[in-house]
Amino acid sequence: MTEIFRAGIQSISHGQREAAESIGMTRWQFRRRIILPQAVGVIIPDIGNQFSAMQKDSAQVSAMGIWEMTYRANRFARQDSKFLEMFIAAALFYWILTIVSSWWRAFLNDAWHMLMNDHEIIHVENLHKWFGLLHVLKGISFSVAAREVLVLIGRSVSGKSTLLSCLNFLEMPSAGTVTIAGQSVTTGPGLRLDTQKMISMRLSTGMVFQEFNLFPHMTALENIIEGLLTVKKWPKDKAIPIGMKYLEKVGLQDKRDVHPIRLSGGQKQRVAIARALAMETKVMLFDEPTSALDPELIGEVLDVMKQLALEGTTMIVVTHEMGFACDVADRIIYIDRGKIVEEDSPEQIFNHPKDERPRAFLEPIRKIQQM
């Protein structure tokens, strides 16, 4: 058992200690914040395996060991002359015990990884969307891990924006399964939609639109806290500090009482980002957030998004800003005519695409970079 703990601790690379020391962590802080969370994830499966081995072979778990159970069954059988019944009961008891311990071990392992944010936030499986006879999304499947930035690229009218709308059910998928933060909704012909679950899942995603979609009769602050007041039923004195916090995050704390009509396009989009963030969602969805902006205003929105990526915000971004995609994305998906054509790292997609379609799409960009 001690070897298991030692192996878990030694699995942490020496470089992490150096990184912790470089930002001023003490030894205790390093052990508590860096070593312990990672080591526990390594240790739990091995402890489960060790317990199972003890359960099978060792008298250390005397009431549960296989030898002890067969001994007791044999002893009772000799007294009652019911050998078959006693051995069947012992086998059933051992089988149930093994199943329960296996389930418990798997639960602990999954719970720990979920706690550490190493799990999938979004999983999409075989997603289809029809508009009448037009088949827009054709069997889309992908996953997004916590803290990952996924960028969707492709030609116009390829289904990217429709995909985002289906993820938070602004558009109802025609078929397929969407899982967000552990909750799933499956749609398809003849399947009844669980409306409450859909609403709950929608609250797990924050959406930023091309056209901002701010409420024009409300100030910047009122736009941000409206969801907290109306949907989450927070009192106003609790919601306002949260609204100001996110206004400050996007650099617009001085615009709290300004209506959208008096804001520039870049400022409107930053307020829209703050509004989505204020709901404290699991994932942020950006639908071409700079497409409606003048060129000189694009940078201020991209800077906010880059900062969110650095802070570990899980993001799915539809964009034509290839420089941003190359700098910020952990993974890029190229979509064409409602299908995923290629999925890889930014370096691979931009420099060595395997399919001809992303190669042709990105060729003008490469030519500009070479000039």
C-alpha cells in the first residue's frame, strides 16, 4: 500500500515543483495545491485494485475473503446438509460484493476527475439538423474537455452557427444527443423532449452573438444582471456586485449606466460577453463575435476572449479570425456542408491539412503570411 502512495507522489514531475517555486509557493502550498490533487487521481484506481486483491486472497478482510466465505459455507452446509444452497449463497454474496466494490471504485475515480475538471464538458453524438428538406448538420460528433478552447472554421453556410445554436437549443436538433456538464438530451423522430432538462442545460452555456443582441431599453449593467434577477431570482443587491465584476473584467466599468445605443460596436460586444459570463456557465459559445465590427474595434473583443482563454474558460468559437484561432485554440475543427472534414491541432490544420478542402480554404492566408 505504501508503494502505491509513493508512486502517486513520484508521478508528479520535478518541473512542476520548479514552476510552483517560481511563483512563490511554499512547500506546504505546493504539496496541498499541486501534488495532492494530481496524486489522488493516480492513487485511487490502484487502491481499488489492491482492495479487490485483498478481498479475493487475504484474511485481512476476513469477513469478505473468498477463502473465508467458502470455509463458512462448508461449515454451515455440514450442519444442515445443504451444500448446494450454502455455496450458491456464498457465491452470490461474493459476486454482489465484487460488483459493489467495482462500482464504488469507478465512482470515486470519476468523481475525482470531475472535481479536478479533467472531464468532458460537452459531448455531441450523431447530431443532425434539417430545415424542411435542407439537411444542414449531417451526423456531427465531437467532445470538448474542461478548459479547452475549440475553434470551428469553414466556409460560410457550412453549418457552424447552426451547430452552436443546437448546443444551447436555440435551434432544436432534429436528431442526436447533446450532453453538457453531465446532463443529456436526445432528440429524434418520436422522442419526447425533456423541457426542464433542456432549460437546465441551456443555463450551462453562455452565448455571444454576431449582432450583440443587447436589450436596448436597459443600461449596460442592467443587461448583465437581468438573467441573475429574472432567471436565477437573485436579489438586486446581490446581482449588482456580480454585474460590476464582469463589467470590470471587460474594461467597461465606467459604462454601467450607458444604454447600448451610446456604445460602440466593440463595447456592445464586450457587454454581451460580460452578460454571458455573469450567469457563471460551464462553457462559452461565441458565434462569429467580431463579424459585425469595424476592423479597428475587432482587437478589443479578441483581447477579452484571449484573456478568458488564459484563465481556463471552456470555449467553442466560430470565427473567421484565423490569427486568433491559431494563437488561442487548443483544437480546430473544419466543417464543410454540415460534416466534420478535419479535426486537429492549430499547427497541423494551418500548416499540414490532410484534406483538400481546408487546404484550399487556408491557402490565401498562407500566401498573405509569406508576403
